[in-house]
Amino acid sequence: MEIAPRIVVDPGVRFGKPVVRGTRVPVDLVLGKLSSGMGFEDIQEEYGLEREDILAVLAYAAKVVGQEEVRVTA
């Protein structure tokens, strides 16, 4: 099932974690690689992704974080 452009979930793929459509590459893996300093081109080459796939991962992550509600208790 597509949950965002280019991002899908399937209980039979990666235990239902969000992945890039048409691959088994999890969203969190791509985010982790980017946060460690890996460049778009390196990720594309290593995981067979397109630039648009990586941008879709970032857009999905921004949407999820934007909907997150944090409650501070002291």
C-alpha cells in the first residue's frame, strides 16, 4: 500500500516498515545514511535508487515529524 509518493508498506516486506516503492530499501536506512553524511549519488549507486526516491524519503520523514505531537511533562 502506498502511504506517500514512492513510499510503500507491505507486511511481507521488511516486516511492514516503510520502504521505497519497488525496492526493499527502508526509509529509515536512507535517512540514516544521509544523516551520517553519505551523499545522494553514493546512496543512489549503493542502493539502486533515483534522486526522486531520496527526495520522497525526505518528504515522507518531514510529514511524519510534522504530525508528531510532543508533550513535555516536568
